[in-house]
Amino acid sequence: MKESSLVAVVFVAALALGGGTLAAQITSQSDEEVQAAPLPSCTVLDRSELVPGTGALYGVNLDWEDKPLADYADRLGHRPAVSVSFTGFPYDERGHDHLRMAADQVRAHGRMLLLTLEPEDGLAEVTDDAVRQLTTDLAAINDSGVPVVVRFAHEMNGSWYAWGHQPTAYVEAYRRVADAVHEQAPGSAMMWAPNYGGGYPFAGGQHEAEPGSADFAALDTDGDGALTMADDPYAPYYPGDDAVDWVGMSLYHWGDQHPWGENELPEPGKFAAQLTGAYAGAGGDDRAVPDFYAEYGQRRGKPVGIPETAALYNPAAGGADELAIKQAWWGQVFDESMPEDFPQLKMISWFEWDKHEVEIDGPVDWTTTNTAAVRDAFTADLPDWLHWGPEESCTPAGS
């Protein structure tokens, strides 16, 4: 397919050959072996210039240790424009090393890092010292040639994370991180990414807001004394336009109905319907959910990202065929009409994992490159409105 390459990493040409003789351009080991041209140096543009004018950045969410970015790019035939990484926050030395490893791989084989920060011990641990360490690291990563989009404490409207169902504390923590990132790391941007509102308020989770608490009152947007699908699953958690550069929402096809685990074809139009709060189908009637795209993408003018998407295939179950399920889903996600129908949709990242999922207590292969048949169909179907990483690596400026 036709390929676009919108490069936020600016390559500064380095002249390797000056006014010397031809002999000076030959290695001392062999008079027939020409020196390899050095890689160009790279710098990063301001965060406002990381958003493509048309189309969307193609991204991937990888198991970094099992599938290095270089291997994935080779299998796909493209370098992804966005690579997703997760780390606990505040992070320890191991987390810091993982962050640097991810940045190094992105510099060599991708373009932009989407860094998901998870405050696993709660929002109170998001201290000023932790934020300073983060922005110091982000500035260094930016200076080395890697732009970063920070997805701080995603799915905060769910009840399953230690930072969930706490709108006041969440907004305060997010804004402190955003203020520091905006001031100290101009090559980095902030993404606000709630969970899709179907099934809200996700009752029964460990961190569910307690009735009578201030958080419960803040989440009861219709004031009826109960948390239900009639309450807005997004607005109480929104940190403000000045703090948010990107908005995002992960959208998966888990199947038709809970409990998940069966191999089922996605319903036509499901992806777009969930993005716009119009879904009513086998999984239930979610039309009480606000139109996320219209409110945060169109009305507020924010670029919209899908930081995670994929379709469930359970290799231990019968049912629909793997290729049929995945192709039906990516056919919706990467439909040719997307740039016209959703011009604010600027990033789509496939969840490229093959792992045990607690939701079904079994294996799920979310990938598109594990088998040749699925990979070949996927790459053949990728549209020309996607943007990829640069074909050539770059060297950190000054190295």
C-alpha cells in the first residue's frame, strides 16, 4: 500500500565527506571498502507539531522483552510511528532502566514513545520529587531525539486501579504532572485517556467510590444519589483543556457479551459506535454514554488517540476463525473512510500481545504478526492514510 511518512524527528544532514582526496574516504582496512555514511543527527520538534495534519499515526503496544521493536518492524514491513510502554510511577531503578531501553529502541526503530504511567501505590505517591525525576528524564529523552506522549493514570474512571474513582485527587495529580511536563519537556505532551464508558460505573472493583464520600458525590453527576450509567463517565475526571494535549480511549472487541472468552465476530460499526456513544447491540445498550469524539475531539479541538485496540482470539476455544475476527475488527478501525468521518482521530495503536487474560482466565492472542496468514492480510489491508516512523535511524545530537 502507499506509505506516508510524517516525521516529527527532524533529520539534520551531516556532511561526512569534505574536500579531501578519494584516498581519505577509504578505510585503512581495504582500499575497496568505502566508509559507511554516518547516521544523521536528530532533534525533536515542539509538542504542538507532533500531530499529523491529516490521517493518523500508526502505533503498537508491544511486549518489549518478548518482541523487540526492531523485530516487530521487520515483520510488519514498517517502523511504527508510536510505540507504547508501561511503567509504574514513581518508578524505581528497574523502571528507569526500562524507560531508557524503550526510548533507545524507539530512537533506533520507531519515532515516538507513548509512555503510560501507572501510580500503582495510589495518587498520594505522585510527589513533587517523583514529578521532577520524570521531567528530567523526559527532557533527556527528548534531547536524544525521541518525542514522548505521557498517558498518565489511564482508565481513571474504572474501579480496578488504585487511582480509580477519585476525581478530585486524580485531577490534582494530573495537573501537577502536566504543568511540569509542559514547562520542562517541550518535546513531550500529555494524554488524558479514560476507559470506554459502557458498563460505567464498573461496580464491584476494589477501588469503587464509597457512598457518602466526596468522590461519590462528585461522580453522581445527575444528583440522584446513585452511580449509574446515567452519570457522565468522563467529565468529572477531565483535568482541563490547558492540561491536556491529547485525549485517548482504548477500544477492544472482547466479544459479544460478558462473560468473555468466546471467539465471536465483531458487529458491523461497533468501533465507531463506541467512540461516539452510539453503541446498542449484543453487548447491551450504551447510548447513555456521552459522545467522546464529539465532546473532546471536536468541541474541545483535541487530537484523539486510540492507545490500545485489538480483537479477542482465544486459541483454546472454538467459534469464529482467528483471521475472520481480527480482519473484521481492523477493517473497522482502519476503514478508508476514517479520515473523512473522524478527522480528529490522529493515533491508533494495535495491542500486539499474546498472553493470559484474567478476564477470561485463559489465553488471548491479540496479535497481527504472530502468524504469516494474519500478518499478510493485515499488512495488505493497512490504508494509505496511516503515518509511519522514518525509514532511517538517527543519532542523538552531539553524540
